[in-house]
Amino acid sequence: MTKKNQGAVVITGTSAGIGRATALLLDKQGYRVFAGVRTEKDAESLKQAASGVLTPIIIDITKQEQIQAASEFVSLAVGEEGLLGLVNNPCGIAYGPLECVPIDDVRLNFEVGIIGHIAVTQAFLPMLRKAKGRVINISASCGRIAVPYFGLLSASKFALEAFTDSLRTELFSSDIEVVSILSGAFKTDIYKKVKASYERTFANMSPEMKTIYDKNCRIKLQAIEEENRNGQPCDIFANVILKALEDRKPKRQYFVSSSILGMLDDQLFYLAKRLLPHQYFYDTFLFGQLRKSMKLDA
């Protein structure tokens, strides 16, 4: 049975993928969803797929004026009811060897991956405080374990985990829960974004850098494409976000994978990182597994 009048929730990055699936699920469950998109075209597409209650809002989280305008709009709409939840979803993508990624892509990765999340959270916190709501930050497995060629994504997700932990402590007295959700691979458009990012990097690489890095980067790209093609629907992830929103005593972190096997693999790596010496974990265990599974050059 569909729930009604569950409260107001803001979700950023709902044009596609996990954000869109979450916005539609929460809308179906009776939440008053304010869904952040960057274009009118995406707003119209989302409205057609949802009920008449869902409200798209134009918000590019790298633009402070749009964040401010969106927060003022939502504040007027919810009044003293406040916000039950804020889901920070967008993910910055800058793929390639750290030595070569264009610095503009580096900056954008952090603007989208952490700075924008902080800016959005600051803007909506007064509304969350009224409802004693929740902040749900969408992280990733690379927010616990840094991986080659995704070093910038790992860096922004590590930062997001630190932000989440600090914010949770600071908001304890306000009864605002702060959680993160760490994910594996799902069927989204991320492969296209990763490949486009690498092609920008590749175009700026010297012949020497291409010789050093290109083979391994493209092997990893193929693995990402396969994971994406075989991934499960984003509805699985959306249901975990719903659980994080509704659990009476939410966990500090939720882990979600596209399969039970994937979940077990992630948990094994997290445990190994905690138990093994740092150098052994990264030099032998993690990279040894990558060399074996993807036939990377040593």
C-alpha cells in the first residue's frame, strides 16, 4: 500500500540513474519530493514519470546562486514543517592517472564531489533542524579504499566520509542523523562519463605518458563498462536510501552492491584494510588482485 504525507525530502542529482530512481520511489511512497535537476528538459522528463506531487527544482550544485534560489523556494514551500531528509547524490568524475588529469577536471571533481555537497547541506540545514530530519550522503566503495586511476574520485569520497562523520557529531544535539551509503556498481550512465573524462585526459597526455599509462587505463575502462552493462537496476540502491531515511535508528554507514557476491567482496576488502599493514594491503593485496583479475602491467 502506498504511503501518504510522509514529509518533504530534497534530492540532488535526479536527472538519471540512482538519483532519478530514488526520487520516483520516494514520490511513490508518498513523500513530498523536491528533485534537483540541471535543465528544464530533465525537469519535464521527471515530472512525466512521477506523480503531480513531485517538484523538480533547478540546481547545479557548483553554482551558489542556484543553491540559494532552490533553498529559498523549498523553505517557502515547506514552511514550519521543515525537511525530513536531504539526499546529497551527485558524483564528480575525473578518471585517469593523477599525473595527467587536466587541472580543470580536478577542480570540477571536487566542486561536484564534496564542495557542492557542503554548500547544499549548509543551505538546507535550517529546514532539516525544524523537522529533525536526516542528511544522507551517497558515497562509494572507493571512499574507503583508494584505487588507481580513480584517485580523484577516491579523494572526494574520502573527503565526503570525513564530512559525514564530522557533521554527524556536530548535529547530534540537534537530533539530525547523518549517514553515508557506500555503493558498488549499478546500471547507470557513469561509464559514458568516465570514458569522456579519460579521453580528455588522453588528449593532453604526452607520448611518453601514453606509453606509461594508457594500456592499464583502458583495461580498467573495459572492466567498468562490463560492470555497468551487467549491473542491477538502480531501484535496488533507491530502496537502501529509503531504508536509511525510515530506519528508526539509522546506521552510520549503509553498504549496497549490485549482488551478494559483490557485497561480500567489498566487505572482504574493507576488513583486509583494517587488519593488514597499510603497505602490504595496497602494494600486495589490492594491487595484486587488480593485476591478477584485469591483467594490469606491474
